[in-house]
Amino acid sequence: MRLAYSTNAYLRFSIEEAVRRVAALGYAGVELMADAPHAWPAATSATRAEAIRRCVAETGLSISNVNAFMMQAVGDARHVYWHPSWIERDAALRRVRIEHTIAALRLAARFGAPSISTEPGGPLESGMTREEATDLFVAGLHEALRVAEDVGVSLLVEPEPQLLIENVAQTLDLCERVTSPAFGINFDIGHMYCVGEDLPGAVARLAPFVRHYHVEDIAATRVHAHLVPGRGAIDFAPVFEAIRRTGYDGWVTVELYPYVDDPDAAGTEARRVLSPLLGGRE
């Protein structure tokens, strides 16, 4: 396994400066944020994308993933990360999410990134059934996945507390409904802890579909608030042992977006805690 750090902790820096700082911390990889102020796809030209790709290459980093979950650039007052979602009643709002995802896939291909991650359907609207919401989600995913297949980039759904897909059973149900070789799961360790899953068991059950991991710590309350690994209640050793048993040897990206005041210190602390668990690779 190899350790990366997400640029969503560096919202007060340009994407180039964020990449250089991640490299200076000793990480092997970087996750790029497909949102303002970094690489909002609608505002990132092919020339600009090439400049970002070149910056990453010059630092010696690899790109672990492109995070297309957050959509702060839209300025939706309901929630800056979740909306517009895949399951809006308003088809025009659903279209915003779908088109953003397609644009992020094309941008990731320009970067040479293996995957993008997206939100797991959004929150259920009042009066909408899970079946209705899931049908909308799957239809939107299949449209985006046709592009993912064309450009050779995986589209990864990230289960999250309080959204349509939040636990192992719901994730497995989604995986049965989505038929594309470009589809996969971004397994966020903290999110699965929040919803009460047994983490080693969840790793084993979802292993056939997982193509990338996010990691952060969570308090014993299981409230969804990202903490630096080691500051919360998650016992990471058995989790990483379970991941290793699945044969996974890809990226684990540290995601600490609440730490914008000092992302370097948070990233340094996280790497110190997690590096010994990676089986000799960083």
C-alpha cells in the first residue's frame, strides 16, 4: 500500500503549492481536488490541466485519485459538499452533478489519474423512497460510467453517513445494480466507523469492489468529524491488516479537510501514525 494526502486540506493555497507541500511531507502520492480553489473542471482548460500534471510530475508524486465529491464552486446553500446531488427531484440539478462528474472524469484522464470519487447519491428528499432515489442514482451513474469507460478512468462511489449509500449492505446492493468495468468503491475508513460497521469485516465484504481508500480518525462518539489519525477511537492496526489480507496494494489517501489552519502539521502527524502500518511501502 502507498500513502497519499488530499489537497482538500490546502484550501488556502494554490493547487501547485499544495502539491509541493504534500511532496515535502514525504508522501508518495497526492489526491487532487476537483473543486474551487484547486481544479474545478469547468474552469480548468487543457493547458491548465497540463500545467498541474507537470507540477505533480516534477515533485515525484503520483496522483492517487481525483476528488469530485465536493462542489463548493456551485455555491449551493443547502450543503457545499452534497448538493447538487445525484438524486435531486429537479432534473436540472441532477444534470449539474452528472455533467460535473463527466467533466471530472475527462480532467482526471488529462492528469493521468486512475480514478475519481463521488458522493453516494446525496440525502433523501422528503417523500422520496429509497427505491426511487436508487433508480435515479443508478441511471446517472451509468451515464457517467460510459464516459469513464471511454477515457479509462474509474468512477468510485464513496459511502458516507446520512446519504443514500452509507453502510456495507447498501453498498453491496448498489454494486449489484451497477454494471460497468469502470465502477468501483472508495472505502472511507472513518465513514464506515461512523455508521457502526465492524471495520475489518467491512473491508473483507467490500474488497471485490474497492479501488481506493480514504483514511481519517473519528471520535468514540462516531460523530462524522474528520480527525488526524491517532487522535480518535479507531484502532487502525487490524483495519490495515484486513486490507492487506485482501491483497490490496494501492493507494490509501489521508483526508483531513478540517485542518486548513495547519495542513502541514496534520499531514505530518498522520503520516507518522500510518506509515508503520503500510507493510513497508509509503
